[in-house]
Amino acid sequence: MGAIRDSLGLFAVALRPVILLKDYPVLYRGPSLHIVGFGLFAAVSAVVFGLGFLVSALARGLPENRVPDVLLGLPLLAGFVWLFARIVNLLFFGREVLRQPLKHLTATGFNEHGGIVGGILWAFLMSRLVHTPPLAVLDALSLAALLSQAVARIGCYNYGCCYGTPTSRRIAVRYTHQESKVVRVNPGLRGVPIHPTQLYMSAAHLAAFAALAALAGLPVVHGYLTGLFLLYHGLSRLLFERLRGDLHHNYNPNEEAIRLTGRLSTAMVVSGTVLLAVLALQVAHGPGGLPPVSIRPLAEVAALFRQHRAVAAAATGLAAILIFIGYGIHGRRIGVFPFTAPRATD
């Protein structure tokens, strides 16, 4: 018992720097723009994604001659993720966008469901451009996305978005910084103990990544990782949204946002289940038209990684810069895009 208590104490000490991140949401304050810490975490998550995508694609037998072409598409992926995350966020507000277009169009706000949609569309586009099975690209994307999202959710915690509902549990955190989003949009929650839902999701994504990474080492057909990713993401969102305070306070008071995110999460669960069922039936009746999967040895993956590292570094670096600009730079006030009207609000 004493050993367990000591281990928990060491874990709490190690976690303390992460807990304190909520008190430092802004990196730079200027007269015409601000830089928020979330942009830095988003950029790091883009780098993590690029490297994870390359390793996964190589390990799962993506044709070597197609790897550079797919890597060069990473900056385009950054644009797809940003654009669709923004579009779906605006859909949450429905007619409110038409009533107050300046307010909503200039305010920063993104949605993870939209980012996933953008990533899926990118994967199908790239598979057509480089003549590679789309499920092979989607599998590599799914695995890398989980690790990337684990990092990005820590950025959400730092920024104060995607915050939780009030709780009396010891794991609760309190936001007090006036520029944290939770305090800006809901001043009544300042100092109130709430669930650190962002950290819950980060830990869950990391665990899901570990499980899928173990499965990726097996010669399962292309598509299984994608199906499990969709199933996991839909179920985890349905679970965690019960603790998401921002969906109750920051969006439509009629809770249309909750219903919309619930529909999108349910669609992911259904899509993942159907994909897994179809793959299982095809495997049961023979490989047929399923693309073969060959698992490369780690030594070969390492050699190919070194061979493509220059292209990977350039493409991933450019994608990270674009992500940093898109998510990290705000205007005259925190919560609005740069070069927008000063009266716009978050």
C-alpha cells in the first residue's frame, strides 16, 4: 500500500507542470495581435502527426515510391483540417451566424469532428493522386491522428477551451486567468472546480493510440485501423460530452450543438461498425479484392525513414507553421482572428 501511495505521489509531482499550463494561455500580447499557447501545442501535434504518419505508412507496407508524394500533401492536410474544423464549428450556431455574421465569422472556434472529416477527404484525395488504396492512407492517418490529438488536447487545456462541468472530485481544476477561454466566455466559472475534460481526452487518445499501434504490427487488412478509429472516436465523444461544460454554456442555449455533435459522433460509430463488419465478411469469404498488407521489419522501416527524412521534415515543418498561424495567432483581443473588426467578440 505504501509503495502504491508513493507511486501516486510521484505521478502527481510529474503531472504538476501539466496542471499549471492552464495558468499561462497567452505567449505574446501586442497592440494588434496575440499569440496563444494553443498554437504552439497545435504545431507540435502537427509534427507528431507527420512523423507518426510516415512511420505508420512505412510499417504497413505503403509503396515506397509513393511515400514522398503523400508526405508532400501534409501541408494540404493542414488546410483541410483547419477549414472543415471551422465550418463544422459554425454549423453549431445555425441561424445565429446569419443574425450576427460579423461576430461568428471573426471569432475563433474549431471542432474536432470537422477536422476528422477534413482528414478523411484529404486521404481519399491523396489516394487518387498517388494511386494508393484509400484505406491504406486512412489507416496511417488514423494511427497518427490519435497520437497527434493527445498532444492537441493538452493545448485545449492550456487555452481553456473544451472545458468540463463543475465537480467536487479531487481531480477538479480551477481556471482563474482572465484570458483563459472558460473565464472569458463564462466568468461565473472563474475559480469554480471543473472536470479537466481535455486531460481526460488526451489520456484516452494516448491509450487508444497504444492499442492501435499494437494492432498495426499485425498483418490485418487495410481498413481495420480506420474502423476502430471511427468507432473509438464516436464512443469516446459521446462519453466525454456528458462532462463538457462548454457545450452547455458556450453554444446554443437550446442545446442544438449537443444534438449536432451527438449526431456526428453517432455517425462515426455507425461508419466504423459498418466498415469493420464489411471487412470481416470479406475476410471470412476470402481476401478477394482486399489489398494485401505486408508488415515491414523495424530495421527496414528505420532505413526508409532516414531515406525520406528530408522530405518529411520539410513537409511536416510547413504543415506545422500553417497550423501555428491558423490556431495560434489572434487579433486585437484573444478569441478573434487577426485583422478583424475590434468589436467582434468570442
